[in-house]
Amino acid sequence: MNAEPSMSSSERNDKTQPESQGETLREAELGFQDREVDAVQPFFLENTGIRGRMLRLESAIDAVLKRHRYPEPAARLLGELMALTGLLSSLLKFEGTFTLQSKSDGPISAMVADMTSAGVVRGYLNVNREALSAMLEGLEDGQEPTLGQLVGEGYLAFTVDQPGHADRYQAIVALEGESLAECLQNYFRQSDQVESGVLIKVDQVADEKGEKHWRAGGIIVQLMPDEGGSNAVELEDGATSGMVRDGDERKEDWSRTMVLLSSCSREELLDSALPMNDLLYRLFHEELVRVYDRLPLYEGCRCSREKLETVIKTIPVGELDQHKVDGRILASCEFCSRTYSFDDDDIAKIQAAD
Ligand SMILES: [Zn+2]
């Protein structure tokens, strides 16, 4: 495993300072409707050494989950994976693509979600619908399937691809815990000794016409490592808070923050009428919340005919026929379901090209 970029080391943190100085949230400035409901909001709790990110996905996630028409528990899990992808990639400073993907032996055998540094998100999963229905039928009424029942045993991999960088950062964690959020919390604790709290909610919310739309909301908080010697907390904009926290105070800061985080309800996290900054203030105002520039998120796909042409060019001429259906090669993108068709003339041109 390559050590760079790490998601939590203090060295890494130096490179993830938001560009702006940020501003401390004040009660008088609340109540403004969010213009960007698909976005990540970076924040810092000034009275502690805790940084965080809040995410909301509305039209971006609704578009992806409706297009795929997965069974409801599968759609919800992909929504969680996409929300985690948005939160984790926003902790990193990189130019390229951040990917979270799973492989496992359960009804949902693979999931992929990725996000570019420009904030474009997408995702898909592979589900054995019969195996999933059989598993769901075995549950008690009202019982929600666990992560283990949905995915079985397997792993979750994080990858950062940066064009021009030969090194690909990758980390792998076992798919364990009650939820994907818990799986990630355990990963941070074990691999980086960074206390992290992750809260993710995904659900369908009815609009005024009764039409249902997928919504995702999430918050991640991290207790930044205590830099040996100095206890002063460095703010993300480079200033210090002046707060000197000893080990016991750090523990108290952390447990208080986790209690505040767990007090956040599903309704609050998914309610687009409650602006993100208002919710952060409601949860953490006693710690003084400093917010930084928001990163807007968009749904989109990067597949192209040209990319598929390079794949077709790698197929030996003698094997081309076995990929054809009615004389054509049909290739569809798993992310966006768009289908590309290549007839014999197209294939001849691809083969002849340099
Ligand atoms: Zn596509």
C-alpha cells in the first residue's frame, strides 16, 4: 500500500487546508435557504481539535438510484456508498478521481462509487435479485437487513487516481460492522489511529405531490492527531485557536462531539428545508463552528465511445465474432446504462487506426 495520500495523517492535513479563511457561524446569519443542496460543507469546531464535513445529495443521488431501479435495500446501500465517497474524497486534496468499491460473496457482490475532484459523482452495484429477495423474505416483519446480510463477506477498497501520477493510492478494509459508516470508523481507528465519527442516512422523501425522491445526508468528524509537544490546535486556515487541550480534555471534546453527532436525526439530516449551516449550528454551536467554502456536487458519467474503442482494439481479431450480437458489438456503461453500438465498419476502422 502506498502511503500517499493518507486520509488523516497530520502531514496530509497540511495539504487539505481549505482555500478560504472560513467564517464562524453566528445565530443571526442562519435561516438562509441553501442554494446548493448537492454539496459538501467543510467545517472545524474551533473550541476543539475536531474537523468535519457535512454532505447532502438530492437530485444527484435521485438521478442515479432511479435510473438503476435496484431493489430498495440495494438502492439505499449504494446511496450510502455514494455519500461516503463524497465525504471521504472531500477530506483529500487531489486532482483526479476518488473511488470506493466493494467485492463480496453476498446478494450484493460488487459496488462502485466514484467522485472527481470537480465534484462529479456516479455509482452502480451488482445485485443477485433472487438471492436478495430470498434473504429479505427470511427477515422478521419490519426488520432491516444488516450490512453482512446484504453483501456477505468481502472488502472495501479506496483508490485515488491522479492523472500524471504513476502511483495509485489504495487502501483495503474488510466489509465488517453494522453499516458502511461503522466499517469506515473502524478503518480509521485501526489504520491511522484517528478517531472518526461517521453518520450517514439515505431514504426516500415524499414531495408535496407525494412523489418520492432519494435523499442522502452525512456528517464525518475527526479528532486531529495531537502533535507531540504542543497541544495548541491548528485551525484549518493556519491560525491557532489558542485552546490548549490536554489528553483528558481531548477525550472529553471527542465524547461530547460524538454525543452531539448521534443526536442528529434522520429527518434533520435529510430535510432540505433545514439549511446545512443551520443544522451544523444546531448540533455544534457550543463548540463554535467555522465553515469553509462549499464544494458543489453533480451527477455525471465519464464514459465515451472513444474509451470503448480502446477496449475493442485490445480484442484479438479472431475473438471479435464471439462478442457480437446480430452482427454488432453492444457495450453498455454500468454507471449510466448508456449503450454504445459498433458495426463491422466501425470495428474495421478501430482495428485499422494506429
Ligand atoms: Zn456512462
